[in-house]
Amino acid sequence: MENELLATCLLAGRIMIEGGSEMYRVDDTMTRIARNAGGERAMVFTTPTGLFIALDSQPLVQLAPVRKRGIDMEKVAGVNQLSRSFQAGELTLAQLRARLVKLDTNTPYFPVWLQVLAAALCSTTLMVIFAQKYDWFDMPLAAAVGALGFYAYLWLSHVTTMRFISELVGAFVVGITAWVGVRLGLGQSLDNVIIGAVMPLVPGVAITNSIRDMLAGHLLSGMARGMEAILSACAIGVGIALIFRFF
């Protein structure tokens, strides 16, 4: 019973971290599941790469590695909803674990074409915000450049496990296609096009979560996520800087 409880808590926490949740929310959800299952005081330790949990009633500690991290708020919301249902007595522990396994393996994600389309729309609208004017002539180029750069990022993310390489290449694609587009007369302002098109690659959620974790007292996780976000931003900056250096 206790081993099943620990495994369920670890599964819930891993799904939330992989979905981009804050660490204090992961800690709170795992603790609530353990308490609602009748376990004694749960001792939870969360990091971006691994989870640890133990109960006062047993000397053993269980851990689970976190091998990938992304943004999937549907999974985070799903875990929160299942945790509330378990607290309300609508689910047993076995049913909760089965639902979590189903959520982890069968939650549909947006298709690639829709993600690329969203990147194009995001590039156009954010270009307007940062340029502080409706640059109608550059909008189509910003949308196309943002879509191509984000597609390159997605493709490399599936090819290599080094996310910083995919972000660097995605930013380089943004820079080179924007430069070519402006040289061909498809756009006027290279700066405006790049500023808008690079925004889908910026790790905004990671930066926000790192600050919220540090404010909540999770200093180790907050600094780790903050450093990861800084490295991502540096990779994006290097990809763009290569264009201005050699072209």
C-alpha cells in the first residue's frame, strides 16, 4: 500500500514537472496525495531532474528521474483535477494511479502544423508590440520567418536531446531567412522582423517559473531553472548574432 502510494505521488510529480509546472505546486500536490491517502507526514524533495519522497512510517525512500521538460499545461491541469477528485473521495488510490498513467501516455498534443501556425501568429503580433507600430509590410515576412525558425527548432528537438543546439539553430534560421527576405524586398526592417520572429523561441515560462520557485523558497530548483533559461537565451542570442557578424 505504501509503495503504491509513493509510486503514485512520484508519477503525479513527474508529469507536472515535464509539463512545466512550478516546483512548489509539484511539492504541494504530492504532499496532498500522500496525506489524503492516509499516509503520515510525507517528506518530498523536488528538483528539475529528479523527485524524492518518503513517509515517516517507513525507512525507504523512492525516487523518480525527470528526463524531459517542456510546456504542456493540459497535463498539469489534469493532475490537479485528479488530485482534487482523490481528495473528494471520488477516486481510490488504484484508480488515481490508473488515471495518471492514462494522462501521461494518452494526452493528445497539438499537431506540428498548428504549433507552426501559432508561432507565425505570435511572431506577427509581438512584432507589432515591440515595434510599437503596425508595420503592415513586414508582417507577412515576420510570420513566415517565425514559422520556419520554430519548425527548425521542433525538428531538431526530436533529432537531438541537446535543447540548446535546437534553439541556436532555430534562431539562426530566423536570422538568415529574415536577412534573405529583406534583401529580396519582401520586408523593410530587419530588426522588426527578427524581434517578432524570435519570440516563439524565448523561454518565457521557464524564466517566470524560476522566479516563482525562488520566491516560494525553492532556491535550488529556482536557480537551476533560471540557469537553464539563461543558457537558452544565450543560445538564441548566438544564433542571431551570427547573422549580424557574417552578413
